[in-house]
Amino acid sequence: MTLEEKFKLLEADNAPGQEIRQSPGDLNSMMIGEKLDGIFVDFSHGDVDAFPPTPGSETAWGKGFYKGGKQAYTEYRGDAEIRKRLSVSLSKYTNSSISAENELIITPGTQGALFLALGATVTTGTKVAVVTPDYFANRKLVVFLGGEVVPIALNYKETQSKMGIDLHQLENAFKSGTEVFVFSTPNNPTGFVYSGTTINQISALAAAYNVTLIVDELYSRMLYSGEKYTHLCACDVVPENLITIIGPSKTESLSGFRLGVAFGTPKLIDRMERLQAIVSLRAAGYNQAVLDTWFQEPAGWLENRIRQHEAIRDELLEIFNAGNLQTACPQAGSYLFPQLPPLSVDLHTFVRLLRYQAHVVVTPGTEFDPDCTDSIRLNFSQDHTAAVAAAKRIVKMAEIYSI
């Protein structure tokens, strides 16, 4: 594969925040034949104006700033004192024991952690099991690093009891030489949460076949309707090589600080630090101070945020399913993955039409699985009223362009 081909596969036009922002202005909507209300809704990422960052984050950042050079130039793996505090919070949260000294690294966002984790485990020819659909960067980074993608299908459209991956397919992949398995739970883009039984089986299989596990748990704090969550690091049988990725991001509206955390096998964390040292040196020093607000939110704050998101989720689900856009109910996180009805235009054309005619930005499903040519992803962490109006416009557009 040539360099040009490698970078073409990283195509970023549909990545969150990369859309061409267009002010509604005086555009007439071909959809409804009249001017829209001027509300441009960007479902490609969460709206931090509708859901502001956690209380105290600005003050914490300021303390980091005024601390000066010591905060600006931390160890490559992050400020030692902040890592100590994080190890306590994360150990309690995951029901495990995490060493601040050699099992944890602070990264420039969870995206940075993912790059470092895959960079520490994947080389030319490495077989990597990748769930489809799953986070768009998983597949792209494996290919970029020279690995071979082994797709593992996620069944997210059936009844709850039938959702999940085929563990026999996964074991066969392990038997055939797969060395790494990367996946997210809650799943991005569907919001599916792997059951405790499945997580324990995945962990046991990885241990039996000496497979490295990289698990993205970014949305594990935003669980709906009493959903239970099992952390891989707390399983009865844990593989020798395991990296867990998490961070204060969408749930806490702290994405703008670009903070991520990875913890796990010391030798892999060491590799990740060595790679970070030549890629970005460290997570932004002043920003690291904001991590002291993580897991320290005011009483009831997180519960209220979950209730607000659940209310938006439920109303959008009702709109989409009634409008012939079949949508599985996410168990966690802030994403919906509607399936479009048969359309007279292809998916990417429809996404552009939504932007210019309905003033709505969504992410095409092909970002998460090349075969998802009939799906779109929405981050519903938005102003409730605006999100509902935009969802109705999406349904109307689907009606207009349906076959």
C-alpha cells in the first residue's frame, strides 16, 4: 500500500467537527418549501452549550495555569500527583487495583489513547479483530499501522436477548492467529452494552489464546434505566495484555480539554509512553488539572444529566421508529444509529442533503462499518427542543427521498 493510499483510508471529511458549517441564513428548504426556523443542529458531536462542562472545570484549569511550568511540563505519562488521585478514583469505579506509577497514562483525549494502544500492539501483518459497527478510528488505525482487520459482526438490531457478538466467531478468529481485539462498550455508534457474562467470556478467551484486549469504556458512566456494567479489568480471568481506555468526555462535556486515560499492563503502558513522547510529548499540561474534577462532580449532577439525556433519547426514538427509521434503543451513551428506509439517493448524498436542505448534520454509518450504507449516527447530547425538531426534519427528508 502506498503512502497516498494509506492516508486516503484515513478520510476525515465525516469525522465529528469536520463538517462544512453553513449558516441557515436565507436558504429556502426544498423539504418543506419555506424558510426554516434558523436552528442548525449538528448531531456529529455533543453540544457543550446545551450541556456545559462539569462544575469547577474552569477553576481547575485556572489552577493548572497558575501553577506554571511544573504543570505545563509534566512527565510524559502525566502529572504524578494527578495520576495518584486518578488511580484511586478509577480503582474504585472499576472494582480493580490500578497502579498510578506503572499502569496508567494520561493522553491527549481518548482518541490519543487509542492511537497509542494500537501503536503499542499492532505492526505489519498483525491480525486485529474489530467489531462492526464500532468506533470509526479502530478500523482505520489498524489498516494505517499495517495490520489486518478481522471483522466481528455486532448484532444490534434484534431483541435484547439476541444482541451482541458471536463468541464462536470471535474464538475462531483467535484460533486463526488474531493477536489483538479492540472494541467499545458501550458501543459507539449503537449504545449497546455488552453483558457481564459476555465480557467475562471475552476476557477468558483472550487469556486462553494470549490475545491482547483493547477496550474503550468512554461512555460507561452514562447508563440508562438501571443498566449494569462489567469492566474487563475486574473479570475473574484477565488476559496478560489488557488496556482500558476511558476519559472525561461526552458525558461530562469536557471533550474540549482533550483528556484521556489508559490503564492496564505495565509493559504496554510503557510502550504507549514512549510513543507519546515522540507524538505529542504529553497531554496538554494545564488541561491535566481538569482531571481533578472527574468523579468529583456535585451530588446528583451525573444522575440529572443521565435523566436529561434519557428523555431526549426516548423522544427521538419515538420519532424515528414512527417515521420508518428503525432505531435500536441505546443502553448507554448519547448516540442513536437509525436505519434509513430505501432511498432514491445514496447515503452520502442524503447526508449532504440533510445538511443543506434540513440544516442537520449527521455522520454516515459507513464511518463505523463500510457495509452500513443505510444508517446514520446522531449524538443526541443537544438542546432537547432543537434535537426533536431536527429529528422530525430527518424523517421528513427520508419521506421525500424514499423510493
